Amino acid sequence: MTAVIFKSVLKDELASFIEFVKLSVVDYKAFQHTLLELDSFFYKEGLAEKKLDTEQLSRWLDGFNVSSSTKKGKLSHVNKFARYLSTFGIKTSIPELPRVTSDFTPYVFTTDEMAQIFEIADDYMLVEPTSRIIAEFPMLLRILYGCGLRLGEAISLTWDEVDLSTGVITIKVAKNQKQRIAPMGDELTRILKLYRAAPCFIMEEHGLLFKTDDGQPRTSGTYWRIFDSILCEIGIKNPQTVKHGARGPCIHSLRHTFTMNSFLKAEAEGRGFMETVPFLSTYLGHAGLMQTDVYLKARYELYTQAHSTIADYTNDVFPEDVWDDQ
């Protein structure tokens, strides 16, 4: 495993804190990611004195185009680092944790938009028939759309986590350490069997479903860029202003689309909101029902009737402060 390298004046303290966190926090990589960002900021700023102050941290947070809940999560990591620094007599002061507001409206793709996305992704294989990633991408899209997985969960899947006889995926690498199973539809299972048997590249029995030519996992950014290029081709995004990883229509919106479609399907089959949402929340691996509620607040102009139904149940149930699930 590649060692994490910090470069700022606080590099030694950051490195020792991460080693401490590894011993006590299961999801230590979230801390590591935040502190690498902070270290990079301090290094570029040329911080000369070992300290943490409110003004610098506020400017660091202002540089992120993310939700208030994501900023709060980053600052909570820094808060723990600040307490660690104080044991060494290093001056620390940090901003108050930002109030989390429900400013996030998920983007849900229409049926026509999804048809165009699949068509373009499938056509890429005609242009580059020998490209491994182009052969993989249509299958990845179908898993994200058909199972509502997070991108990181999908690209971490190995074949021993996919039971093609029962059509069930076991997700072991999941957010919040919430391992779960995700049953697939019959058609998705059939397509995945064809993908498994494809002669264009060798599939090891226990290897990754999606990987580089030398068997390594791909970075999520690779798939974000391909998907964003498709959205630009359709006209959903502007190629001059597209920002990979930004909020709005993106590859994570496939998860939002799965959630809304699942709710609408259940509603059409006569299952009520209170019957559906707890199971849907568990299937998605959400930490609580509030995150699922956020997913169901998408594109009112397309789902007016569904939102009326949802609002009837949730108006007095969920508070205004919610956690974003990126």
C-alpha cells in the first residue's frame, strides 16, 4: 500500500494523527482524504507557523463547491485533528460547524434521457471495439441504474461477490461500513452472465468486474469523465462549463434515478410510502430514512403526483436538517 505523504509545515503531526486514527476509526480513509486536502491547501498557502486558525480554515472550506453537510463532515475531521494538536501545545481555533441545510435537489434522468445514455455508451464499443474500458462501461451503467449502487461500490465488486445463479450482489465495500445485498432483476442478471462469458477479456474467478488491463481497479474519475462526455453529447451538460465531480446531473444521478423509479414502481403496484421507504433505505445502504427522503425530492416538474404523495407522509416527519449522501 502506498504511504500517504504530507508536505506542509504540519506534515509530521498530520502523519502521526492518521496513524492514531487508523487504530481507532474503521473508516479512517475519510479522515485521510480530508487531511490530505487540508495539507495541500496549507502547502500552497506557504503556511510557515504550526497552527490552525479560523480565518485560514474558512478560506479552505470556501474553496469547495459542495453541500453544507459535506463541509460539516470535513470540518468535523479537522476539529478532531485540532484537539490532537492542542495536546502538543499548538495553537488551534476553528470555525463553528456549518448548519446543514437541505439545499440538495437530486437529478433524476427521464426514460428518454436514459435511452440516449445507453445508446451512446453502447455505440462507443463500435468505435473502439478493443478498448477494455469501453467494453466495461455499458455494463457498469446497467448495474448502477439497475441496482442503485454507489460508483465506488460498483467498481470495487469482485466476481465472488456476484451470485449469477440467484441474481444477488453482496456489497462488502460500502459507505458507513454498511454491508448489504442487492438483488438484481432477471434481465440485468442475464446481461451480466453474457458479460461474464465475454471473450474480449479474461475474467478471473475472483477478480474485479471492472479493472485496468493489468488487473488494477480504475479510479472513479475515469468513469465520471466518460459519463460527463455522454451528458454533454446529449445536451444535459455544457462541455465548456462541465466540472467533473460537481453537483447536478452526473453519474451518481443514476442512483437517484433508481430510487425514484423504485418508489414509483412500488406505488403503481399498490404499496404505500411507509411500506416502501424503510426497505428502499436498507437496500440503498442509507444510514437513515432522511437520506432516502432527500433522494425522493427530485425534479418536481416530472414527478408532481409522486411528490404530493411523499409530502403527505413526510411534512411533519423529517426535520429540515438532513445529511447529503454523496
